[in-house]
Amino acid sequence: MALSLQEVAHVARLARLSLEPDELERMGAQLSHILEHIAALQEVDVTGVPATAQVTNLVTVMREDVVTEGLSREAALANAPDHRDGMFRVKAVFDE
């Protein structure tokens, strides 16, 4: 499936790429080659093959979400580079 230069230029514009004419031709050939591979994959008979998102039988390794006590104010401020009156001190973002 060969792409036209106009189609390649459209895809480049969508990707916010500024391509020179020789780059458009080269990218057109490469994109056409990729589309040929995709077309070959579409010919594969997948009848009876269940849809899947993971083929390695991995399971989630995340722990259960359990509510616990939070940090005390002192513990939260323990490694703060600068704090005062129980609050973090940071540089001003806006100059007034």
C-alpha cells in the first residue's frame, strides 16, 4: 500500500513535523512498508483466539489499599530543608 506524498505530508503535519521534500519521499516509503506489514498481519486467521491484553499470565503485584495512620507533622518536616511554624517554607513563585 503506497502512500501519496500528500498523505505523508498530512501525517507529518499531524505529528507536527516539518519535513523537506526528500524526507517526505523517504518517510513515505518507510510508512508504506510498515502498512504492508500490518496488511500481512490482517490476513492471519484468528478465529477462536480469545482477545487478550497480556500473554504471559502476569498478575498484579500491587498490595491491597489499606488505610493507615499518616505521618505526624514532626516526621513530615524532619528532612525538610526549611520549615517554620510547622509548615514547609519554599521560595516565592510570584514576585509582588
